[in-house]
Amino acid sequence: MQSIYFNKITKGVRLVKRTDLKIKMAAIGGLRRLCKISFNAVCQNNRLKASRLCQYRAFRVNGILHQQPFDSPTEKPQFPGASADFVDHLEFIQPNVISGIPVYRVMDRQGQIINPSEDPQIPKEEVLNFYQKMTLLNTMDRILYESQRQGRISFYMTNYGEEGTHIGSAAALDPNDLVFGQYREAGVLMYRGFPLDLFMAQCYANADDLGKGRQMPVHYGSRDLNFVTISSPLATQIPQAAGAAYAMKRENSNRAVICYFGEGAASEGDAHAGFNFAATLECPIIFFCRNNGYAISTPTNEQYRGDGIAARGPGYGMLSIRVDGNDVFAVYNATKEARRRAIAENQPFLIEAMTYRIGHHSTSDDSSAYRSVDEVNYWDKQDHPISRLRHYMTARGWWGEDEERAWRKQSRKLVMEAFEKAERRLKPRPELLFSDVYQEMPTSLEKQKESLWRHLQQYKEHYPLDLYDK
Amino acid sequence: MSLTSFSPSWSDTTAMAAAARFLLRTAGSKASITNVNSCVHSKLGLTPLRVSPSCIPHAKTQKRHAAHFTFQPDPVSTKYGPMQKMNLFQSVTSALDNTLASDPTAVIFGEDVAFGGVFRCTVGLRDKYGKDRVFNTPLCEQGIVGFGIGLAVAGATAIAEIQFADYIFPAFDQIVNEAAKYRYRSGNLFDCGNLTIRAPWGCVGHGSLYHSQSPEAFFAHCPGIKVVIPRGPVQAKGLLLSCIADKNPCIFFEPKILYRAAVDQVPVEPYQIPLSQAEVLQEGSDVTLVAWGTQVHVIREVAAMAQEKLGVSCEVVDLQTILPWDTETVCKSVVKTGRLLISHEAPVTGGFAAEISSTVQEECFLNLEAPIARVCGRRTSWTSEFSISPPIRLNLILSQYMLTTEIARRLFRMH
Ligand SMILES: Cc1ncc(C[n+]2csc(CCOP(=O)(O)OP(=O)(O)O)c2C)c(N)n1
Ligand SMILES: [Mg+2]
């Protein structure tokens, strides 16, 4: 305790504590002034001390950031938290500095390239792959949605109308890039090659489910495909994705992170945390917002008052763009460029993909209670990402009625086969209830496992144990 | 055996009365005594019982105001090589230093950690290891923990600092719904076992409402995380290094009152103290005393006092890991002594003592010779010392007297 080192440190602690207190007192002082309570000299004194402290801190911060030198004669504000000019007229900043952030697109609604220089020139084979993945996703959605209606699986969420955002972004990434998703991005995983069998296994929570049957349907994950397992709490993945991107930056591995979320989830505090951390800590990440117009029943005009999600980017010091999410090439271009720059420049990008959730929120929702059939029909019939890409392919003579008919038949067959296989499969072993809580099994859990086991042995006839894997 | 002896309010009242008498003798302030009494009365609606003088030690310790305990250094052992005198924050720094030196993926981050942290735990580390490894984050606890989870998922060793345990609640969702369940929900495809969250914890005298809390019980309800609390510098380093190496997300609560007050000879080289293992600090035959963190030092004094004043032999157990906790060591001790007293700073209702008590009752019912006693925080919440709040004074200054009174009254029915 007597060592010199200790004494120095102790002084440091005291200094910090005292200054902390002063700041707090100054804040209280401010509060009282607001309340128009007359204030005495003691607090005056504290305010003075606090301002001196600010200077001290400012000096330290400026020392690091190399801002304006203090003896600078220029009439520039010296506040450590902002750099701009003084003005001498009172004016509030308008919330929409520009009148609406524009929507970037490559194709018009008829699938025609608008500006040839923006055409990503994706080869025919890859375009057909886009189309097949988008339609296969659509087919899988139909079958799984129906199977929930028939009581075969417990729950489902469709991706109808958002296929362009999934495939366009997934195609622009490197397979090694890590994906943090929300729950309506099955197409990203499908594009990466997640087999139908595993989609089905997860929805059926059968013994083949990589997640060991522990989560509700659509909570997919794949280590091999760098797709972090989905979790139900909204927006929690956003700061996590920033952290993962920071790790990749330190590894110098030429990998980026993409983080998907809905415009509803973007209202969560975690979204703010993730954006701010990624910007200040310079993380190579793409924040990909699917703005599909609704968060369950809540329309966007009850979700936010600013210009969508893209408008928040500048507030965080983040490069941002709004794209037409139903234009798979626009999504592709934006993601590709964001990825390239995120890695090259170690900074985050925000992409807001405008789209529309054509399906109900989930099988627990009936959206006719809060939106019109006409509205849904418009997007389904007039502005659908799948039809837009099909127009593009048809115009090039890459795809016709015959191909369409054959593919529909084939894709349906693939999905049905996987579906039937998953349905026949046994459920995961009951002991899997207890593993993976910790890396090792603590004694208390071991005891609970044994007690459940004894119980199941004793009362076997009351439990459908034959449905479970041994 | 009268029925009333089982009523908690009875013993509470007794202890409070004892405390009030002590305050009368030490503080010498009429105002505060009146406060104490009125507090007891209005809260419990009972008249304090008379306490026999034999239970209230007329200690020479009456002048203790700043700390309510005496830190006992750990016995010096050269098992892990050269030692250095370190206080608790220096032993934490030493553990972090060892980690950064040996693990190139390790990073340390949080509010104000770059310049050394408000409690000085990260002093010098940024300069030694670079600003990409020891860095400030924006002021946002859910961000700090979320960011740490992501780092760990991507394979890095993430050591997050929450500036005070009182401010961990914005990160509660990230800890409870995310960190704790990452491995389980992904079927072991992904985990954040490389995440350790450090936070200064517990009362410190002037900490008041929001710099004093002991929130371990909130996390003890949550399978998937580990919660660890050291009692001094030697344990702080060894347990922190175990948390960092452990393949599960860990919360490491550091008793902030000990940062400077506790000094040990601490090995300079890295070493680990196993998690989920309680330590028996003193063997005894009549009653088992269980605590963790700062309160360990209080129960050590209680053991001495109980021996001296009551002729009771106490076994002193430092639980060290709150989750998953070492039921075996505690139960084995209770089987031997037949009596158990658990003490923690956090409020008694739903506190971790309740869990220990319930488990011991299940496992050792036939060995118990008295009801299990819990002497824990009784205030609804902290108030500022400067407003001379009687409850905080009671907790800060008088705990060992309360505990000894409890041993006499409840565990041995002495009058
Ligand atoms: C923290 C949290 N709050 C509430 C919910 C319930 N919930 C699930 S989805 C959802 C709407 C999300 O909307 P959005 O982010 O726009 O995604 P979308 O469904 O439109 O794809 C809500 C409120 C949740 N899962 N997590
Ligand atoms: Mg939405």
C-alpha cells in the first residue's frame, strides 16, 4: 500500500472521482437553473471547476484527434464535440435536409436496364441461378406455410416479396463473409447452399436439425455457411455484428460482416448501439435494412418520423444508400460496392432496401385486419422482384414458358421430397435438452438429466418416446 | 422452541435493536439514533426486544467508520513463482496484462478503459498493447456487451468492462437472452464462451443508490452464464484468468471497496483458480458461514467474535462462484455443522442466499439443527451517506454484530 506506484495510482483515482462528482453537480446546477431556483456561489464555483475540467478533457481528446490547435486565431468553434462554423442568425435544421433520400435502381418495373453503365452484366448462368433461388424460396414458403395451416409444423414466416433483397445481397458477398440475420432472410441462406433438407429439419425440429430442435421454426443457422443462428429478440444481432466485424478487421482476413434487420427492429436501442459502435470503432460491416413497410401490423409512419432508416446514417457518420429492394441488380450493386469499400476503408455502410412484405407477418397473423387487399395485390401483381427479373430474362431470350413450367414442376418436387423426408424423421434425443447450456455439463444439470431419465423410464407409457431418436 | 423464533421479523427487530444500541455508543448523534429507531418501528411495527449484553460485543472496533471489516491478506504461497505486492485493481490489471501478452486475439474495451478506467484497472495496457486492443467504446452498455458477444462469436477473446455493476441493466437482454443462450440455441454451432464481462460491484461507503448494488442474483437465475466474485487480489487474478479461459460467457464482479483496501502478495505469472469451487477458509464444527466478495471478510470477523463471545466454532466458506455454484462444499460443511448462516449485501428477498438456503434444506434437512439464517441487505435501496441514512449505516458498520446476534439468537437460541 505504501509503494510509490500505489500512491500515484491512488491520486489518479481520487482525481477521477472528484471530477466525476463535479460534473454531476454541474448538471444538477443546470437543472436548478432551469427550474428558476436562485442559485448560490458554491454552485457557481462548481460550474467554473467543471468548465476547467472540460478544457482538460478537451485537450486530451484533441491531442488524440489532432483537431485545431488551441492558440488558433481563427474564429472557429473550439468545442471538442463538433467542427463547423459559427452563424449569427437563428435557424433550426430541417429534419429532411434533402427532400427524400432517392431510391437507387438498375431496372425499371418491366425489367429494362435504365442506365446501361449500371448494368452489373451478370452472366446468364448466374442470373438463372438468381431466378431459381428466388422461386425455390417462394415454393418452399408456400409448402411450409400450408403445412403449418395443416398443423404439421408449429409456426412459419414467409419471405414473399422480399426475395430480391435476399438473393441480390447474398450474391454480392463472399461466402466467407459472416451473416447476422433477423428471421426473414431464408433466401440468403438458400443462396449460400443450405439444403432443403436442413430447412425442413429445422422447421420440423427433427433429429437432423443443426440446432437440435431447440428453437421455433425459421431460426436457422449454419457454421459451414457462416450464417449465425437466428434468435427471436429483435435487433440484438446488430451490436454483435459490429463486434464480429471488429474481430475480422483485426484478423486482416478480407472478410466483412452483413447484418440484416427490419425497419421495425431498427427502432430498438440495440440498433442505435450497433450503428454507433460500428462507426466509431471503424468496423467493416454492411447494415442491411429490409424496409418492408410493416412491423407486424405497425406501418412505417407509426414507426419513425424521419426519412426512413437510410436518413439515420449521416447521424452516425456512416455512408448510406436507399435501394429498390425489388430490383435484384440494384441490391446486388449496392451491396457489392458497400462490401468492397467496407473492407478497403474499414468503415460501416448502411443499405436501406425498400420492399414490401406480401405475406402475413407470420402464421400467427392475419394482415387483413390492418391493410387492404388492394395494397397487397399491387405489390404482388405489379411490383414483384421475381416478375421483374423474369421480364429481364425473357427479354434476353434466356427463359420461356417451357423452362418456367419444367422448373416449377422440378422445384415443387424437390421441396416435397425434402418435406416428406423431414416429416418422417424422428425427434432429437431427449438428453439434448441438457447439453450445450454450458460447454461442459455442471453437476446440477447432470442431476436434473438423470432425474428426468428415471422419470421417463418409470412412466414411459405416458410419453411418446418412440417418436424420439435414441 | 417458541413459534415466534421462526419469524424473520422477530430476528430482524432484534438485530436492528442491537445495531441501534451500537450506533448509540459510537456515532454519538442523537438525530441519527432517533432515525434508526423510528425506522425500525415504522418498518416493522414492533418494539425492539431486549438483547442481552453478552451477544453484543463491546468491541474495541467501535471507531470503524470507513470500512465495516478488516481485510485479511491471503497467506503467501510461492506456488506460482515470483510475487508482488498488489491491491485488487492491480491484480486485475496483472491478469489482463498476462492475457493480452499471451493471446493476440484478446481485446479489452468499455467506457473510459483506454486511459486506464475510472478504477484504474486498465492502466498502461493501451500503451503496452496498442489502441486497437484496449479501447474506449461509446457510452452504451447494451452495445458493449453485444459488441463483446460478436467478437467472441468471431473467435476473439473479448473482455468487456461495465463501469459499475449498477449500470449493467441496459445490457441485461444481451446477457440473459443472447450471451447465455448462444451455444444452446445454435446446437453448439456458435458460442460466445470467449466473452468475459467485468464490473465493479458492491457497496463502497459513499456509493449511494447507484454505485453500490450487488446484482448477482439477477444473473444467477440464468443458465448459460457464470458469475464469479473474488474476495481479494489473489482470487481476483486467479479467478479472472479462469473466467477469461473458460469456454462460457462469464460475469466477473469486482468488490470495488477492495480495489485499494485489499493488498496481497500476488503471483506475477498467470495462474488460475478453478470456477464453481467454494473455498473453506476456516474449519469449524458448530455453524457454517457462507459469503462471497467483501462480506467474506465480515464473516471471518464474525467467526472470531462468535468463538470469543459465544464459544461457537464457525466454518467459514467463500462461495467464489455464484453460478454454477458449489453445492457440494456447502452441503458437506452443513452436514458437519448442522447450522448455516448466509450473508450478502444484496436485498434478502430473492437474493442468492435464498437459493443456497433452499438447496441446503433439500439436501441436508435431517442434519439441520436450526433454521437457516440469512443476514442480508434489508433496505429497500441505498440512500446517500451524506443524508445520514440509518439503514446504510447499519449495513456498513454493523454487519458483524448483526451476524453474531443472529448466530446467538437463531442458530443457538441464546438469550
Ligand atoms: C425485442 C422484441 N420485441 C418484440 C418482438 C416481437 N416481434 C417479432 S417480429 C416483430 C416485428 C418486426 O418487424 P420488422 O423489424 O420490420 O421485421 P419484418 O417482420 O417486417 O421483417 C415483433 C414486434 C421480438 N421478437 N423481440
Ligand atoms: Mg418490417
